[in-house]
Amino acid sequence: MRNWARLAVSLSVFLVVWELLGRSGIFPKPLFPPPTRVAVAMFAMMRNGLGLDILVSLERAAVGWAIGSLVGIFVGLITGRNAVLDGYLSPIIQIFRPLPPVAIIPIIIVWFGIGDVSKLFSIAFAVFFPVWINAHLGAQKIPPSFIWGAKSLKADRMTIMKSVIFPGALPFIAAGLRTGVAVAFVMVYVSELAGASIGLGYEINASYLAYRVDQMFAALIVLGALGYLADLGVEKGLYAVFPWLRYASQK
């Protein structure tokens, strides 16, 4: 409850300062509209179908994040525990990891066209790397005594992976998943700039072309709020499924 109260106070102060600056005349209102004007633009956009844009962008972000996260966790746990596969796979992944995901958008469009497949692929591609590196490091941090103890109890490899390695790496994986949420929403915006006819990225670009800064602010605020709520949902979901994770993160 305290966190929500702090958030409300912070937002209130921010909005008041923004309103005062927007109405002070220091900046031209068309270029720096006050939040009241942005709110009016947002309600107008909602009447004109912004809700559908939100649903489409959310679906793209969620599916792309889920695909990238699942692949990242799977590959990360394997490379973190298997020295042979680590030696072959990790150098290749590390070559691609520094590449800006935005830079591969033209190649993805050439391969998959401008439909949803290219958008989902670009989001999953970007999400994969932060999830993979965290899962990889988490799997490497498992104390050897834990593995020896499981083997002494005649546990097979699958049981060790499921009952020892995955839970031990989970705090790292959780950090990667939450980072991946932010990356997913960045890539939603970027992917919807090319060939999209619906979505928040499309709305932001259309508002830019129409020189409607108030609508741009409105769509950006919605995008940021969705990203915040998605991150919060992932955090609460992880704590609900793995209650002990809450205490592990407080160490």
C-alpha cells in the first residue's frame, strides 16, 4: 500500500510540474502540451479505436516475450551446465547479443514480410538475450555440493535440472524475465513502425506525421503504463508461483 501511495504522490508532483511548465509559455504549447491537453487527446483517441491498438500491441508484446523467454531459459540452462554446448553455442550467441535488435528489422521484413510474424520474431529475438544471459549465469552459480547431493540420492539429469538447477537459477531468471518485459515493449514500438496499420507504435508514428504532439504523448504514456503494469504482473506472478522467491530477492 505504501508503494502505491508513493507512486500516487510522485505522479501528482510530476503532473503538476508538467502542467505549470506547459502553461508557462516557456515552450510552445503545440510542441509541449500540458497534461490536461494530452488527456483530452487520449480520450478522443479512445473514442477512435485506441483500445484496439492497445489490445493488439499487448498481444504482440506478450507472445513475443513468451517465445523469447522460453527459448532463452531453455538455452541458458543448457549452456550454463553443459561445458561442451557452452563452448559451441555461447560464442555464437555473444556475437549476436551486442547487435541492436532495431538493426535487424529490415532483414526480418525481407524474410517474413510486414505481417505479425516479423513483429513477433523481432520481439522474441530481442527478449531472448537478456533472459538467456541471466539463465546462463544463474545455472553456473549453482553450488557443486547441491549437484553432488542430488546425485548421491540417485537423481537423474532431468530431475536435477528440474529440482536443483532451475530453482537455484530462478532469481537470475526472474531478473532476465523482467528485463525482457521492458525490451518487449521497446520492440513493439519499433516493429510497428514498419508496415503496421494498427498498434500503439503505428499511432505514435501517425501522430508524428500529423504533427499532433499531444496524441504522441498520449500514446507514449499508454505504452509506458502498459510496460509498468506488465512488469508488475510478471513480478507478482513469479511470487505467486514461487513464493520463496520473494525472500530470496531480499537477501
